[in-house]
Amino acid sequence: MPKPFVIIGSANVDFIMKVPHLPARGETVTDGTFLQTYGGKGANQAVAAARAGAATHFIACVGEDAFGREMAANFLQDSIGLAGLMRSIDQPSGSALVMIEEGGMNYLTVAPGANHALSPTHVEAHARMIASAGLILLQMEVPLETNQAAIAIARGAGVPVILNYAPAHLISQDLLRGVDILIVNENEAAELCGINPIDPTTAEAAARALASMGPARVLVTLGSQGCLIFDGGMATHVPAFRVAAVDTTAAGDTFCGTLGTALLEGHDLPAAARFASAASALSVTRFGAQPSIPPRITIDDFLQSH
Ligand code: RIB
């Protein structure tokens, strides 16, 4: 029985508008379709991990408001452990405005709200949960010092750390040195190391540069070109599955959460990346963040038929 998977990060309410094309500045685009769902990179990753079969705990902060209560109820439906879910009385639940055009590309803006109230003290209060995990997964939508505190606890207990450097913003070398597996997309890689990966060859160059900053293993995701794994000086390209994308929101989150689940089950990184690629391919065929995340049985069926 694999150890639990602890995910620390953001939870948002997503307000999604699907439009024929993304508006230019000052333009009004009509004929949109509206959907309100739950998202946030941390929450999406926790949902992906739980639906793929991991015993998942989520450490996060939502507002003491109706959205916060609905998000908590939603996590329970996916059997996610919520002992680490805090409620802020000062800040509203985090929210995101998402615009998606035909073909699945999106524009995303986020108001962090309660996500920025997730403090190192709160993470430290759940040190025992982190120390008994098989793996922890972090992203960049909560304060950096909160991630730093989680890494310190995990490293002290010998628990491996995955960091999904999303969204990209300033990070310390010290934090990167505490990361075992770094996951970046093309933009995040370019932001961090100055090399813009456009294909597996340039992704290898970026991954090599990123590995020299501390993380033992680096994964560069390349959308429809799959992903590049850099591990112990060796690069492995894992191709993507071909699907018709309607919405790419949370594809990266689905990848991260399911990758962690597969690693906890004992799969090596290339096998885990193939599993995660299948899950993320399935997610882009459906609209919305959490509604698009597939359950384990769908991922297994998809892998068998591909
Ligand atoms: O990665 C997608 C997520 O980013 C959305 O669900 C949105 O809430 C933002 O956090």
C-alpha cells in the first residue's frame, strides 16, 4: 500500500467563458458559453491524484465563504483528506477568470485571496502529515516562504519533493536546491533558465540548465509534443497522445497529480510520465478544470487502447 500523497497549494473558484476567439484589447466578443467550476493549481493536482487512486491529503486555505464551503464539500467527494484545509476570515476564496477559445487555448487571471494566507506556521502545524507522506507536491500559487517551510519539513524527514513551477515568478536558488523533481512547461522553463524549449532537443538543453540549479530530475512538458525527462544526465522523450483538445485548462495540473500517484505506486519516471500524459490528454478533451480530470478507470482504459 503506497504512502499518502500530500499536496500543498491553491484552491480557486474558476469563472470560465468559452468564446469563438480571444478578444483583442478593447474588443467585445459575444456568443460565449459560461461555466463556473472549481480549480486552483493545488486543488486540481489533489483532485487528479485522488481520482488516479492515491491516498491524498490537501493543505490549503480557502475563504470563510460559500465558495470555501462548496470547495471543501467537493474535495470530500473525491475522498481527499482535509485535516490541513484552513479557512481565512479576512480573505475571500481565491478566484480565477478563464477565457478559452476554439481549439482549447486559454487566457487566465487569478485573484489569490485566501491562498496568500496559507502561511509557514500553518504548514508547520501539519509537519507530521508531511513527514509521513510518500511524496509532496507544490506549485507557485501560495507564498514562497510557505513552500520553503514545506520543503524544510519534507527534507528533514526524507520525503521527496516535486515542485511544479507554475505560474512562473521569482524563486530562490535555495528553494530549488530542496526540490527532487522539477516540472515546468515551455514558458516556465524559459523564465527560469533563459532557454526557450520548442522541441525535445531544446527541452533537453533547458532541462540540463535547470538540473544544474539543484533539482535531481527535471521534466519539461511540451504540450502536443509530449515531455522531456532529464534524470541522472540522461534525457528521455515521452511523446504525447493525440486527442482533439477543447480546453487545456488544468492539463498541466492533471499531469503533475497523476505523475505523483504513479511514482508512489513504484513506477519509474518514464512510465509515470506516460500514465500522466494519458491523464492529461483525457483532460483536454473536456471543458473546465476539475470536471475534466479523469478517474483511474478511464486512464487505464485509454492506456490499454493506445
Ligand atoms: O492550472 C489551471 C488553474 O490555474 C485554474 O484552475 C485556475 O484556478 C488557476 O489556478
